[in-house]
Amino acid sequence: MRQFFKYIGKYKFHTIMAPLLILFEVAIETLIPTVMGKLLIDQAVNQGDMSLIIKYGLLLAGLTLIALMFGVISGRMAAVASTGFAKNLRSDMYKKIQDFSFANIDKFSTSSLVTRMTTDVMNVRQAFQMLLRITIRAPLQFITAIVASLVICPGLSKYFLYVIPFLIIGLLLIIVKAFPWFEKVFNTYDELNLVVQENVRSVREVKSYNLQDEETEKFKKVSGKVFKYHTIAEKIVALNRPIMMTCIYIVLIMIAVVGAKLTVQNVMTTGELQSIISYALQLLMSLMMISMVIVTLTISKASVDRIKEVLNEIPDIKNPDNPVNDIKDGSIEFDNVSFSYANDIERLSLKNVNITINSGETIGIIGGTGSSKSTLVQLIPRLYDVTQGTLKVGGEDVRDYDIKALRDSVAMVLQKNVLFSGTIKENLRWGKEDATDDEIIHACKLAQADEFIEGFPDNYDTYIEQGGTNVSGGQRQRLCIARALLKSPKILILDDSTSAVDTRTDSLIRKAFREDIPNVTKLIIAQRIASVEDADKVLVLDEGEVVDFGSPQELMKTSKIYKEVYDSQMKGGSIDE
Ligand SMILES: Nc1ncnc2c1ncn2[C@@H]1O[C@H](COP(=O)(O)OP(=O)(O)OP(=O)(O)O)[C@@H](O)[C@H]1O
Ligand SMILES: [Mg+2]
């Protein structure tokens, strides 16, 4: 819990005031039964003095009102403090996740991160709010009620103490039994979110494959699991109430029987008996509250653990202590690089890659699907770190650069590219925040996107829907290329980024690259041989190993894979022909 204190932040005043006001509320509530018993019943009612009855009656009403007021203000303070706390916690988690590397995100899964930032934070907020109010109120009321009743009649008050051990044992049993089920509930929430997220995001695929029924079935299954675990957990927790109530009634009956005898024997007055019964109720109410708090804290413990996992996750790609900010040029050198997603040298996705790429060269990368083309290029902007060997950019190990500087110099169009909801201009400015309209248009011209953008009714202010669903696949790819170009990078990586573009446009893009950005190192991953045949060199990957590396002309003679791919594909559409 200590780790969470800092999230109170600027809500310290509210956090202190909420329990403080409760102190006053409890003090007055403790006074009320005594005023009622000693003054109203024993004095006024017994003497039959009507004006005294009215006077004490008004006093009681006044006290109740003040207690209520303290309670209301304290409630408001606790509400503000706990929502503020949740806000701070959530934004810290968000910031933390921004620093996560791809590997960190792979570890948690997106849906789990979403549950942790929403449902789990909500649970913790609720627990915190309760902590501020009831955790102070209940034990305090418990103590004051015992002390007050001991003062009035010690003989009678001892009955309170008899039931407490039973209550504690009952409560402990409930917690021990319920906690594992609550843990299960939250983990199943992750699954539920995953199903919902996948379904909603891929709603087009689901519909085109007519998978609605299967998806609904999948949802029902997970949702049923949440229902089952939650019901079991809540059923156990529900036992709390009967246990508490039984204890309350047993105590009340004992007090009533013994108290009545003592009153008849004139050991205590009717008013005192009345006060003790009120205190007994207060005491048992406070016990109910304590047990409720413990249950809520137990539930939130599962959430706290899950949140802590996120907060304590160490981003495995960190900025070095004395980072190099200047990237000299776009040269790239793989020196005996091996890489494993699982960080396990037995399961390598890339094996002993040794290649040198000069600044300004255009390199084509080909290889079958799953041959680790994407994996290879993702190492360059440090989306993942090499497992073995060294990878140098501009003559320096990539791990020595300031990450931001490196990623600004290495623009990469990911294979799974996305656009965000917003206008075309807004999307492109991701590449360069303060890009002028002219710069944007220039980049789009290079990426051969200018023409179709001009065809849109709102041109560069056309609104792109979430995920870029209102532009075609090829249009989206070209917008992503333009976005990368706006960074004015030293290295430009296109991971299968023209696969949905027709061959003519594809070769126009490459021609524009050659003429307009000759000094930028260009890495072009492609399935089409035409996309790489005018490259300076082509790199052929097979099962994570570089099998050939040379000019397209050389490879035609020496590389079996290159030749095979070449022969199997029809040549066409090159602008140079
Ligand atoms: N995030 C990941 N976690 C674990 N394994 C991965 C991950 N991404 C890719 N792999 C594995 O690494 C291998 C290489 O994948 P990669 O995406 O680099 O292939 P590729 O050559 O780009 O294929 P494609 O032509 O289909 O894009 C594959 O066996 C794949 O299963
Ligand atoms: Mg790939």
C-alpha cells in the first residue's frame, strides 16, 4: 500500500479532512445514547416534565443534525480524494505503459492492460474511499461504544466481548475462502476483454467469415465463467451478514434479559438500559462495517497486485545514462546479431546476422513468410533489443543512443500500420509536429498520395476514421509512407508497405525516393521482386538466417532463392523499362 500513497498528490487536504470530520461525527454519535438515557428518559420522562422533554428532545435533534452534517461533508471529501487518487494512479500507469517496449506489451497483452487501467483502478478507488471513511469510523465507534457502556454498567457490557472471537473467526474464514475466487474473477475479466476487443476490432472479418455465432458462443463461455466465479465469491462473502446478524441478536437478547433483571432490582435505571442497548447496536453496526471493509480490501488486494505488476514492470528498453544524441549517418552494421523473442538462445528468430549497409544505400529484403524480415528491421529503431551481438547505426551501438533521437532518425512504416482518428493532416503531423502544409504536400507527393488526397472532398482535412477504415489499403499504406517521410529520417524502413499498391505506383514511389532522398538509407521489405530489383543490394532471408546478400545482378547468378522468386513472378510495371 505504501507505494500507493504518492497518488494522493494534491488531494491531501481532502484525504485528511474525510477521516477528521468522522472523528466529530463519531463523538456526537457516542453522546446521543447517553443524552437520551440519562437526560431524556431518567430525568425528563421519569419526572413527567413536558418542557424538559421538549428541551432535551430538541437537543437530541440538534446533535443528530450536526452529526449528519459532519457525515455528509466527510463523504464528499472522501469522494473527491478517492477520485483524485484514481486519476493520479491511472495517469501514472498510462505513462508507464508508454515506456513499455514491444516485449513488455507482449508480456501483458493489450486487453489485460485495459482491464488493469479500468476495472482494477475502480476497485482500488472504492477501497480507498472506504478506507478514508469506514476504516476510521468503524474501529473508533467500536471502542467508544465499549468504553461508554463499560462506564454505564460494566456487568452488562461484558456480553459484548463474548461474541467478538466468533465474529473474528467467521470473518477470517470468509476472507480466506473468497480471496482466490476474486483473483480468478479478475483474470477472467482479462479474457472477457480480449474476446470483446478482438471481436469489435475485427468485426469486418467476423462478418465476412460468418463467425457471429462462434464469436457469440466464445463470449458466452467467458462471460459464463465470470458469472460463475463471481457468484461463488459473492456467495461466500454473503455469509458475512447472517453471521453478524446472529451475533447481534444473541447479544441483544442477553442484554435485554439480564438488563431487565438489573433494572427491576434497581441496579440500573431504565435510561441506562436504553443507552446500553443503543451502544450495543452501535457496536455491532461497527463490527458489520469492519467486516465489510475487510471484504472490500480483500477484493481490492487482487486489483492492487495486478496494478502493481504494471507499475513495477521494468521497461526492458531504457535510455542509456550518457546517451549519444547525434546520429552521424544512415549506415547500419549487424555484427553477429542473434535475436529471440523469448530471450532464449535455444529459440532464435534471427541467427548470426553479419551485414554492413552503407549510408544512402537502398536495400531490398526478401524471404518467405515467417523468415524474420520484420524481426530484422525492428531491431534498428530498438523496438526490440538484440539478444546477442551488436547492431550499429552511424557507427554507434544503437543501445548507446538516446532512444528518441534514434527513433527520430529511423523512420519505419510497420507492416501492421495504423492511422488514428483525425484529419489526414493531423495523422501526418505524427511524423513532424510542426510540419508546414507545404512539407506535408511534398511528402505526400513523394509517397504518391497527393493525387488521391486531392480527390477527397475535404482534401488534406479529410477525416480518417479510427484505424483508417475509410481509406483503401493502398491509400493507407501511402499515407503511412508520407508520415514516415515527414520525419526527414536518415534511415527509412518500409516493411511490406507497398503490398497493396499497384506496381506502377510502387515504382513511382521508388523513383521519387531515388531522386528526392538519395542520401537516406532505404530498407525495403517486399514480396514482389519488382520492388527490389532496382535496389543497390538485396538481402535474402531464410528461417532467420541471411542466405544471400548482393546486388540483384549478382544474386540472379548466385542465389537460388532469389532466382526462384524471380522466375516465378512475372515482371511488370517498372517505370524504368
Ligand atoms: N511478437 C512476437 N513474439 C514472438 N514471436 C514472434 C513475434 N513476432 C514474430 N514472431 C515469430 O518470429 C518469426 C519471424 O516473424 P517475422 O514477423 O519477422 O516474419 P516475416 O519475415 O516478417 O514474415 P511476413 O513475410 O509474413 O511478414 C515467426 O516465426 C514468428 O512466429
Ligand atoms: Mg513481416
